[in-house]
Amino acid sequence: MFLLPPSSNRPQTADLRNSSTVSEFILVGFEQSPPSTRALLFALFLALYSLAMAMNGLIIFITWTDPRLNSPMYFFLGHLSFLDICFITTTIPQMLIHLVTKNHTVSFASCMTQMYLVFLVGVAECILLAFMAYDRYVAICHPLNYAQIMSPQVCVRLVCSSWIFGMTNGIFLEYISFRNPFCKENHIENFFCEAPIVIALSCGDPKLSMKLIFLDAIVVLFSPMVLIVTSYARILASILSRSSSSGKGKTFSTCASHLTVVIFLYTSAMFSYMNPRSTHGPDKDKPFSLLYTIIIPMCNPIIYSFRNKEMKGAMGRALGRGSLASAAPAQKETRWRRFFQ
């Protein structure tokens, strides 16, 4: 729900917004680094971006085409990889261009669009990770009812709800970030339009906007975290009650991948959006921005593939045998017909 100013102050606020003179922003990013450093960073980030695109693209391909990966867990994993591709494509290509050009400006509309996409995809990924934890809880604690509880229709609804929540929450956060005018400073001390930094540049009082960002981060991060912690607490209790050590090891291995991704993403998001305004700065914001915009999307497929025997087997079949590619259409049709029945 949007917070509107009192009616008596609306004309004054409107006049203040009309006084906004900033039509573009300058992304400082790594502008102050020497040319040799920028060249090295360009090569490094290009390699990381290419690796992240390739790994996430491979996961999407094998979860859609390999009939052995016919379960809700891999259905969610494929969508997580798609979100990671959207995330890194929203920020990294622009940063690569700015590393090799002298023009680091972005239009006001482009900054708003980029920020909205970052909000949309980031929030959707947080919600999806919570649903993936719930999926693991149902699979481990209620295996006999797993097919009924996590039916294909339920899986599709959960994925759609994460996207819808990301879209609506992105609109709210966009309004908060640009509710004040911008009429003086337009240098963003980062490589993309990040909300706390942009809000600090506004001419009006940013305290309310920062508080709303903080409160929204509590809802977006802690609400899914409650579901994640509850799911894994029950999973842990179920694992400890089992007598089979081999079953415990397999279950721990399956859940460890998801927990690792959750810890990385939520930690970086908390440091970026739940810190006091005084703690923000170019040397403090950039590392966490790099962590959740490129490092985590690159590491997600690696974490899942290295700790999951089924994923490693599917990747080996996809990379090592050309017959999989030729048989992909038939396998895809069989798999998805079976999954959605």
C-alpha cells in the first residue's frame, strides 16, 4: 500500500517533484580505477558472466530435457537458474560496457527500469528459495504424500506467485526509491542503480524512504526465512530420528546445496538493504553488490551440480553424448507430459 503525504502538503510536494532537474545518472562504478585495472576487471567479469550464463543455461536445458530429472525439485531449480540469468543480464552487461568506454551515464528512465528489474527478480528468487525449502520438507518428512502435495499444478502456482509477488513488490519499492525529486547530485557510487544509494541522492528527506526500504526488506527476507528455518528444523528432526546412516548422508547432501545458496543470497541482501544509511559507501556497497549480482548466480549451478549426483549425471550425459541433443524433443515431450498429468 503506497503511503501518500497529507492532503495539505500535496501541492508543495508536487511542486518539489516538478523541480527535479536530474535527467540522467552517472554510474561511477570502477571509473576511478586505472586503465590496466579496468581492463583486468573487464576480462574477469566477462569470464564470470559467460560462465554463469553457460552453467545456468545448461541447468535449464537438462531440467527441461532429461527425463530422469522428473521431480518438482528440478522444476524449481530450472526456474531458479532462469531467474539468475535475468539477474546478471540486468546489471553485468552495462557494467562491462562502462569498463571499456568513457561514457558512464544512464538516463533517468533506464535507471528506474534497471532498479525495477533488480527488485522483481531478487524478490522472486527469495520467495522461490523458500518454496524450494518447503518442497524438501514435504519430500523428506511426507514422502508418501509427496506426489499429492507437490502436484504439478501446485508447483506452477508457487512459481507464478513468486513472480507476481516480485512484480508487485517491485512497483512499491520503485515508488519508494523515486518519491523524492533529484535536483543536485547524480553520481551513483556503484556499477548499477541500487536503491539505497539512489535514495541518498534525492533532494528531499530520505529518512522515510530508507525506513520503508528497511521494513520491506524485513518482510521480503524474514517471511521466507521463517518458512525456510521451519522446514529445515523439521527436516533435521526427521533425519536425526532415522537409524540409517546412508539415508542421513544423502538427505544432508541434498539439503546442503539449497542451504548454501540461501545463506549467500540472504546475507548479501541483508547487508545491502538492511544496513543504516551511514554504513553505505562505495567501498562497502560494491563488494556485496558484486556478490549477489554475479557471484551468487554463477555459484548456484556449481553448488547444485557438485553436491547432487543426479545433476552431475545429467550434466555428464548432456555434455558427453550428442545423442541426448538429438533425442531432446521426444524426451522433453515425454517428461513434461508425465509431469503435468
